[in-house]
Amino acid sequence: MARLRQNKPSTGKKILLVDDQKDYALTTAAIIEREGHTVVIALSGEEALEILHKEHFDLLLLDYFMPGGITGEDVVKKIRAFNPYVQVILQTGYSGEYPPREMLKRLEIQGYHDKADGPDKLLMWVDVGLKSAFMVNMLNKSRQGLQFILDITPELHKIQPLEDLLQGILLQISGLLGIVNAFMAILPVNSEDEKKSRLSEGFIAILEEETNLVIRAKTGKFVEQATIINSTHSTDFKVEMNAIHDVLHNRQIEISKQSTIIPLVIGEQSMGIIYLEQEILINDDIELLQIFANQAAVAILNARLYEMATIDVLTKVYVRRFFDKCLMRELRTLFRTQSPLTIILLDMDGLKKLNDTAGHNAGDKALRTIGRVLRKAIRNTDFIGRFGGDEFVLALPQTTIAQSKVVAERILELLSDKTIRGPNDEIPIRVSLGVVETGIIMTNSLKIPRPITQEYFTKMMNRIIEEADKKLYEAKRKGGNQISYGDTIPWPVFDED
């Protein structure tokens, strides 16, 4: 196999030329490459099949008659068994072998070139074959894209954290089109009224003073940047920012030589944009982007509504009502599997003093820091709730008190260097922890009523929270900033009900 040097800038089209006459193949390849195409030569049908198993080609120029090996017709039949999309032009020096129309129909090929017709006719067939390849590729890409959207839609709409959803959307859409550099920006519902305000941490990117973009979901070169500060004063950046605001206002895709910006729209409301640092020119791709963006916008709205109902805005942990539901579900599972569960009740030391000396904003900052530390300290299977002003509860399923010491001690360690600026100096953030464990009920030795009532599990939940609360205040009485471990809490017996 030989690869010929191109004489013109590449068109991006790749052609496999198969002919057992080397001189003819070299001459023909030179003619085609002057048109800017890439040509690869194979001197037999067997070699061609081997190459086609490894590389993609837009067009196959195939000699019909190759003595000493398989014929061009045999090659076509073998190719169609593993590649239905490559376009084929058969070449022959014996024009009377088969009527061209019969060959085109029988072999599902795109052309039939008589070598005696000369180079102009050959180039005409090359153009025909490449145009056919382009159309087949676009149809196949559209079909794959639509199937991709159908496949990914259930994943978009499953219940998941908003941040995970946003990054997932960006990765999916970047992968769909092979785009390296991209980010997403989502604005509040009342963005027109808040253009110059700092937006919520829950959004992927924040527009500050209409010029500085803080990126939260990103790929490619944007991964290393929190803000696009290096382009703040450049003309291109200002043009791009104006384009982003136009997309938000007009709710239409905008395409330039630098980028493609897709709006995320629910009804008449713009939620944000997907920014792709690439010009998308193919109409089918643009249509797929719009369909995907519509699905993404609905998924983002659902995730935001779910988050509003379940997540505490300040600390980013579960609100108490939702935590209780999760704990009740976990207790039922542990009852059935005869597994332990550890509860850690945590309270900030000195929040009132901090609020009195440094202000309520400082107290909120401390609680936000605690929430961030707790989320960092736990496993994916654990969950956290905010019980009150400065009280948090952690549930660690399938965990004994001995095993929970790693988590409890890690919380104190992560908070050891955390402080809040006070009126005179830095005020340390400190907490007290109370820890208890549920016992393992041997269900096979009991006469268990069916069904087990909700009240039974509510009683167990209240019991373990109360015992953890006792241990928490024991830690506080000892001076705070420490852990107090309790005993194993037995399950209620059924004759108590």
C-alpha cells in the first residue's frame, strides 16, 4: 500500500483506489489528488478488504477485473457484509462485460466507469461518488443523532443532583458532535431584572456585570478557567458576550466563525445557553442541537424544582423533611437485611456568639462551610440533613460505630483550620458530635406482624435521634469540639405497639 502526497489543500475526502495495474493506479491517483482528495492505493481485492476493516473511506474506486485474485464484484459483496455505507465506483477496461445499468442495480454501487473514457469522465464519477457519500453520511449521522437523543433522554430525566446533570449534558452534547471546548451558562428565571447582580451558586456559570463569566460546567480549555478574565477587554470577547445576551433574549441559535450558542428554553422563558467553541454549519447538526437543548432544558428545570424541594439553600444538604423520608426508607431496608446504621448528630459550637460579634452573614458563612465539609467527609451511600439552625444529622447505612469513627474524626480534622473573620480576629469554626448505632434485629426469631406499620419505623427513628441528641449535648458539656459515642440502640419490640 502506498499513500500519495497531495498537491492541493485537503478536501477531507478519502478515496481507496483498487487496481492490480500499478502504473495505472499511480497515474489515476495523481489526477485525483490534484483535486485535493486523499488517495490510498491497494493492488488487490484482498488488500483492499484488509484496509477497509481498519480505515474509513468516503469512496472506493474499484477495478472490476483483477487476474489472480478475487474480482471487483466479489470485493463489493464482501464489503457490504461489514460496511453498508462506503460508496463504490467500479472501473473496467472491458466495457462490454456487463451492461452498466444492470451492474449498478445488482451490486448497489454508485457508478460504473470505463477506463477508455479518460480522466474527465473519471473525475465526474469521483464527484458523483463523493456527493453520494456526503448524503449517506448525513442521513446516517441524523439517524444516529436521533437515536442518541432517544437513548439519553431517560438518563437526563432521572433524579440526580443539578451539578451532575449539568456536567453530564455538556459532556453528552460535546461528544455527540466531537467538540473539545464548551461550557454552559444558566441564568435565574428573572435574569432580565438581575443582570448586574451576582447569581446563585447553584448555576453552572454566572454572568457578573455582564462581562465576567464564571464557568461551572466546562470541557476542553475551559476546564482550567474559573473565569474568562484573559479576554475581558478583547473585541472578540465583547462580541461573544453580546451574542450570548442576544441568544438569551431572542431564544434562537446563533452561529459565528468562533462559536455556536444554543439557548435553553422552556416555553417563553430562557434558562441559559450552551456555548460550543466551534462553528456548526450542517443543518442536520443544528436541528439535533435544538432537539437536545429542548430536552436538556426540561431536565434542568425538573432538577431545579427537585433541588428546591429537597436541598437546603444555605448548606446544600437535605432539608429535614426529605432527610426523614430517606431515613425511614433506609430503616426499612436495614430491618429487612439485618444491617446496622450509625447516626451522627452535629451542632455548631458558639453560633450565637458568632452572630452577635460578627453578624448573621458570618454565621451563614460558617454554616455554609460546615455543609461543604460534611458533604466532603461522607461516602456516596451516606446522606445529610439540616435539622435546625445550626444542627445537622448524618446517616451512615451499613456502618457500625467503630466504622463511623473515620467519618466523625475526619469532620473535626477538615474543620480544624476553618475560621470566620470577626471584628477583631479570626473566629474558629468548631462543632460537637453525638454518635449512636442501631442494633441488628434478628427478624427470623420474631413473630413479625404483616404489614409492619409506619409507626413502628417512626418510633425507631425518633429513638435513635433522641439518643444521638443526648450524646451531642454530652460532648458540648465537656467543652465542645469533640465526639461523644453512645451505645447500640435496640429496635422496639412488637408487643409495645
